[in-house]
Amino acid sequence: MARGLGNVHTIAAQEDTPTVTTSLQPKTTQPSRRRMTEPRFGESFEILPPTVNGGNGIPRSAWFRARRLSTWHRPYAAVLVVLDYLAVALANFTTISLLGQAASGFQNERDLFNTIAYLFLPLAWLVVLWGNGAYDRRYLGIGTDEFKRVTRTAVTLTATISLLAFLTKVAGDLSRLTLALSMFGGLVLVTAFRYAARRLLGLARRHGKACHRVLLVGSLAEAMEVYTAVTRNRNAGMIPVAIHLSDGYPSTRGTEPPVPVHAGREVVPLVHELRADTVAVCGSASTEPGELRRLAWQLEGTGVDLVVAPQLTDIAGPRVHVRPVEGLPLLYVEEPTLSGVSWLIKNLLDRVVAAVGLLILSPILALTALGIWLSDGRPVFFRQPRVGREGKIFQVWKFRTMYVDAEERRADLDQLNESDGHFFKIKNDPRVTPFGRFLRASSLDELPQLINVLVGEMSLVGPRPLPAEDGDFLGDVRRRLLVRPGITGLWQVSGRSDLTWDDAVRLDLYYVDNWSLTFDLTIMWRTIGVVLRTKGAY
């Protein structure tokens, strides 16, 4: 029976009992079917299996457990198995075709060599990939864990084959270059094939396929925070279908949740009614003593996944560790790594790439400067004070894309500003020259910032450099000044000028808190596709 509470549509169960049970508590009017022997001090106890239709718990035998309700990973994993086999076989074929001495040690046993190259070695890849969890549904479709496991597999196989060759005394006959090229080619092709498969999976998920149907359990505010996080990236494949309030009824008025809200219901029947395959316990609902464990018992054998969403957002996986202490899982959050060897490598990489880039791109830079001079005269460059690391002011270098009197004309266009933050943005800005539109669409106007990178004022990857004219930055925004601003960044590959100010700040802070060399390389790779699509560049 549906009834309104403010603007929140709450579906409450009408029951004859005077008390309303929450989602994490058993009904008090129905005795538990679980039989438990009470332990004395020093003795143990066990939970006896109830009947098949019992309340808490299910028979422990795997024969009676239901299959997982979410099944998208099964055909996807099967496709990955085929792709991995083909990738390794193709890598071996390429290696054999390129190297004349690839079959050294097997000159008189060509059939055996081909059997090893195209059957045994690809099967070995599949076995080690499986052992490293590369087909585990928890790591498929999103994140970098899947590709880390592929890399671990390549390293493991290289070490294993080298050891076997040494122990069987064939190391002298085995071509080391063949082994290295085969393993490296396998790593590259397996990663590329899996990346292509992930892109196709993301495309399917954007159309509502291969997704998890999620029931959010918690207070309305906490559930809405999780809803916003999981729906922000549709490639995550999580579709919230309803919210179940663990604290009875919503205290927030004047809001309209995007999914139905339930209260006073048991979780397991509600899950089956909604055809959900995942229950996400949000925020403080996961801290109720014993209740999360009871919910886990109730969901055992139903095929429904149970996940816990703590009140900890925008923290990447490598910084989070679970360490059990006396049966209590403690969530440790490590400090951001903004120093050390990796940070030194980042600085050296910035300088080297900037120097080489300026040298290689000098003809393009010269032609661009000539185009600006011919279309609108001088000056060719545009320089503006920006805020750098630790609040230091520097002059950013860019190719001029606007008319010379652009700053004087800005006052007349303030009412047309489409940005809600520290930037002045108009999609069809009349101050931009025709040639300047081309430079912005192709991002060629950003290339002179390599000068800033070379002298240490900017980085290749980092937060967006903010104008210095807006004065000091307070609150969370100031944290982005812990690192040097970048030519590209997480904001660049996530929407560029189409982002709101809040989203841009959130992405910058996420980068600062979760920086790593792998993260930088991923952003630079994604930048190529963003520049080619020209989306959000104006």
C-alpha cells in the first residue's frame, strides 16, 4: 500500500503487529526456526541447519545453494577465455614469423614445437590467468585489478618457463629473445583484447544490459549519496532499483528520490519482489551490532550479493586495506603518496617528455604560430597568471585563440557565462577567432604549456590550472594546490568544459588523493581519445 510522506513516496508494509521491523532485524512476532545450543564458558556451539524454507541460514551443502542471480559474468568470462587463447596464439605466431631462430632446440621436432606454441602455452596462460583471478567477476568490467592480474600472469609464466628450462637443461637451446617477445606480445595482446571487450561491455551497460540490480539499504541521505556515486559512471554496471530505509521513515522532506523508497519491510522478500541481485548496505546501517551479520546469513544461498558502502567516498582501492582485529574488520586508509621514488620518476618524466615534445613538435608549433599571425596578427602567444603548487603564481603559455581586445569585451558578456565556478566559459564565444576555434577543438592551443612543464611550473598530468585573479582558494579547493597543475588531467578526460565546477573540483581532489604513476599513464592514454573526439573543447 503506497502512501506519501512529504514529497517522498514511501511504500510501507501494513502488518497486524504493533511494531514495525527494520530491514536488518527479524520480525519479533515470528519465532526463529534456528535451533542453537547455548554454550557454557569454554564450550563451543553450532547453528543447526533449519528446514529448506527456514528463516535465518540455509543448508551449508553446496548442492542446495542457489545460483547467483547476476549471470552476466558467465558469458563474458567465456568470451574472455576465447579472446585470451587467440591473443596468446597470435603473439606466438607473430614471434615465430619475425624470428628465424624461434624454434631453436626443436629443429627436428617441429610438430612438438607447434603443439607447445599453439596449444600448451595458450592453455598455460588460461590456467595461470584463472589462478590469478583474471576471470573473477569482482574484477571484470571496471577498475585496473583485471589488468594487474594479466601482468602478474605474464611475469609468473616467464619465471616458470625459465626455471623449467634451467632444470631440464635446455636453457642453452631455448631462445631467450623468443621467450621474451612471446611473453611481452602475449601481455600486450591479452590486455588489448580485454580492453576491447570491456569497451563493448560498457556499451552494453549504457543500454541497461549486463548490469546489477541493486537494493540500497540505509538512511535516505546515505542511500542517495551511494545512488549518486554508482550511477555517475554507467560503465560500473550498477542500477539501483529501490531504497529501503533502515531507520523507519525518511526524515528529509521536499525531495523526490529517483527510485521507490520502502520502509518497514524485510530485506529478503523485498529483494525477490524487486528481482534485485545485489543488496548494498549504506553508511551507518552497516555499523549496527550483529545486524549486518544476520543479513548476510539471511542472504546465504539466495544468489544475492551483499556489499557494504561505507561513508568513505572518492578513495581509490590501493589506499584502502581491510585488516581484521579480533573478528572486527578494520578499514585502514593510507595517506596519499605525494613523495618518494614514484614522485621523483614523475618529475623526471615530465621534464624529459616536455623537452622531447617541444623538439619533435617544433614544426607544428611554428605552423600554428604562423597561422595565428596570418589570421589575426600579433601577439601569437597568450600569457595569463595562474595558481600553481603551494599557491605560487606563474605565467601560463598558450597560443592566442581570441581577438586582441577579448579582455575588454568580457564585461559585456558576463551575463552569458555558462560556467558556475572560477572559469568564464561560453560555448559560442564571439571573442574566439575562426582559427582559434580550430586550435581549441584540436587542443593545439595547449601545446606551449610544455614550456611550463619544462621549467617545473606545471606537470603533464594534474589538476586544471586556475586563474590567479580570483584570489585565494578556501576549503577543499585549496587541497588541489598540493600538486602542480597539468596540461591534461582527470577533468580533461571526463568532460572538459562540459563539467560543472563541483564536478571539476571533485575530480581534481580525487586525483590528488589517489595519485600514482599508473593513474598518470592511464589519463594520458585516455587523453588521446578525448582530443580526437573534440568533445567539450570550446
